[in-house]
Amino acid sequence: MGSKVSNFFFRSSITWVASIQDLIIYLLVAGWTTPFSQQLPTQDCSDNDTLPQWCSVIQDINKNHALISNDGYIYIGIDASTTPYIFATEAGIVIGGIAGRDTIVSRSGNFILTHHLAPDFAPKGQFQSRSIINRPGYDTSGAISEQDFEATYTDTYITDFYDPVNRRRTTPLGIRILQGSYAWSYKYIEDILFMRLTVTNIGKSSLQDVFAAFESFAGATGFIETSSHPQLCYQTTQLFIAWGANLTGNPHDGEWVVTPFRLPDGTRVGASQRAITGLMFLDRTQWDQRISYNWTAGFGTYPNGLYIPQWRSHARDFGGGATNYPRTDGDQYFVLSNGEIDFDMASLATVQEWDPFWTAPSNEDRQLIDNLGSWGGSSFTLSKGPYQLEPGESFEVTMAIVGG
């Protein structure tokens, strides 16, 4: 059965083998410590007669549990020992490109921006469940892993493509996405969830310079660009892993909290979220492609809105203050395509006014690091491209999502 893993992921490139080993070494620290699949808030396709059919499934064959929706959104590492809605991180798919004179970004949505992607009509919009082992409710025909889930969605169903800043409506890109997620229970790979996106141009126009991205929401974030480890003979390997960690649930009286409880005054003490999640592209990056990693911090609870690191050489004004967020399609596409690798959030206080490379944060921005538990959190976007899509053409993106 192990050959199934190799046969699937080695079709296009074998160069990421060392990277995946590094990824395991870095992020598979102790694995998930609690069974969180029992309380996940799923929505069964069979009980949903709406059109299109929104629904979700639980990927739980290994330790890296996830709730996956059929419109490009995923909740990773939900911990049922706390509540069904406490999780290590969540992520959504973002696709941006240029159609003629229009710059268009279609996304699965977040707390601020419009949700553009919607599942296809039944039966394509429903999840197709397959497995290489005999499991009730799973088809073995064409299975890749021990737990395959595949669904199709497009950006052509939802028509609310309105740009609130420029006060105009935009058109969709005209794309269909076949989303596949794959997991194995083997010990060496039990903390990894693989995802593959096949993006197809179903419109009549050429799509130029298309970028694919995952936007993830977490408390703290950083980026691992290279690794040198003794198990790999100290050979330096490019990783390009973006990671996120939840800030919920600090130790109480010096001890990690396993079960939530309330203090005599009614204050709730949540379970300590000690997990870390990493995202990494596995496809070979071509010579004309680039990977970008951008993060923001604040989410409205921070007094000055949001802080966004930027290179001085191409800093862009997103609006300032509480609106300092890339809300327009042009701003969002800039984030997807800028080729920027932001510094780790923990390094924020070291960026001074005279820094030759980064725009300097204000004194208030630097306080983010001193008050990590009091502000709203952060998001990061890991993107890759560009791709060129003529009508009917497709490209594939494969990712590893690691939790531990």
C-alpha cells in the first residue's frame, strides 16, 4: 500500500522528498494529543437539498484531523476536548488572475472579504469518498489514499462580486476547482494531510498570470525557508513552509490546561492549544514562478487596525488605520503576486525606522509582540504562480498540511 503514496506524489517531481522529511522533522513534534473528530460540526450532503449543495466531511484517518468543506474552506486540528469551534488554524483557497483589463480574485472568503466560491450542483458538488482499504461508505475504485475526499466548485454561481472601495461590480474569473484531500494512517505520514487543486478555465477569456494561494488564520505565524538536519546529513534543503499557531489557552498556574473550566469569578480558562500547523507547496517551482508569504496582524481588536509588513521597494497603500487591509481585487492580487517573504512575526520589534529593507512599524505596531494574547490574531497567505490559462486549460497545485 505504501507504493500508493509514492505513485501519486512522484508523478511530477521527486525533488521534494527531502523537503517532506524536513517538514515532518520540524512540525510533527508530538502529534495531536486529543481525539477531536467526535464533535466536529459537519453538514451531510445527503441531508442538504439546497442548490448548490454546501456540505462538509471529516478527514480523520490519521492524527491530523480536519473538517473540509466543498467550497474551498478547511478547519485544521479541531479539539473536541474544548468546544467544536476551537482549532489550531483554518484556511481558505484564493485564486487571482488577470482577464483582459480586469484584475480578479476569487476566494473562499474570510472574516472580512466576500465568499466567491460555491460547490457545483449535485452530484458533482457532493464529496466523492474513496479508500484503498475496505471502509463502509467508501468506493475503492480509483482510490489514492486510505481516505480520499474530492469535490468540485466554481466561482460562477455567487454573483455578489462587489468592490466596496472602488464601488463597482466585478466579474468572476470563470474557474472550476477540483479539490482532492488525501490521508494515510502510516506512522511516518500520520500527521500530514495532502491536498491537490486542479484549476480549470471554464470561461471564454484567457486568464493571465494566475496565482493560487491558501490564506490561513492563526494567532502567530512564521516562515521556514531552508533546513539543515542531521538525519539529512546536514544537507541544506529548501522548504518554504508557512506555519501558524493558535494563541488560545495559556498555561494556568504553570500547568497546561487539558479540560476547560471556570474560575470562582466565572472567568473561563480554555484548554491550552499547543499545536502548530504548517503549509507547504509540493509541486516543483518553475523558473518563471515565485512563492510569496505575507501576513497581517490585528483583526480589528488592535487599536490602529492591522499591521502588514512590506518591502520598502514596492510598499502599497491599502488604506491605513482600521481599513489597512487588502480589500480590493487589485490589492489582494498584489499580495498574491508580490514575491515577498515576510519576516517572522516574532521579529517585529527588531525592524527599526532605518531598516533598509522593510517599512518600519510604528511603536504601537511593535507592541503587538508584547501583547500577543490581547489582539485579534493574524492571517497569512502562501501563494504560488504565475500560471497561464487559455479556455479549457488547467493547472494543478499540491500542498501538504502538517499538524503536531
